[in-house]
Amino acid sequence: MRHLFKALAYSWGGFLVLLKEAAFRQELVMLLAALSAVCWRRGFSALGAALPWGLLVLITEALNTGIEKTVDLCTRERHPLAKAAKDAASFACGTAILAFALVCAREFFF
């Protein structure tokens, strides 16, 4: 049980770190607005289709932030490998956002 409480405390700490990131806050607002619009249009039954994709956006942003902070810890100089790592993580976020947008559009319009 103690391990579970420590894990929850670490997760809460990670959430607080993410709240300091503008991209995470923007994605959180986008997620809440999009889910609200889908529920308004289709009812709460549509939430089951869209919510997992919205959570995927937050998960990828958390991983992206972790990668960026790790790269920044390793080096502050501009290096092609550091750029490649950050760009790949950013692509993961963009792809997750696109998937979420497509699911929300399907639920909202069709």
C-alpha cells in the first residue's frame, strides 16, 4: 500500500510540473472544450469514444515534456540529436492531437 501512495504522490508531482507547461495547459483546455462540445451535441455516450483519445494527448504531452527536460539536462548546446529527439516527441504530440480531433469531428458531425 505504501508503494501505491508514493506512486500517487509522484504522479501528482508530475501533474504539477505539467501545469507549468503552456502546451499542457492549452491541450487540457482544448480537451475539455472539445469533450464538452461532443457531449453537448451527442450526449454522454459519445464521451466513451472521445475521452481515451483526449487522454492520449495528455499522455504524449507528458512524455514530450519528460524528453525535453531530459535533453535540456544533458546539454544546453544546439545539437542535431537533441533537436531530433525533441522534434520526434513533438511529432507524437501532434499526431495524438490530430487523432483526437478526428474522433471529436466524427462524434460531433456524424
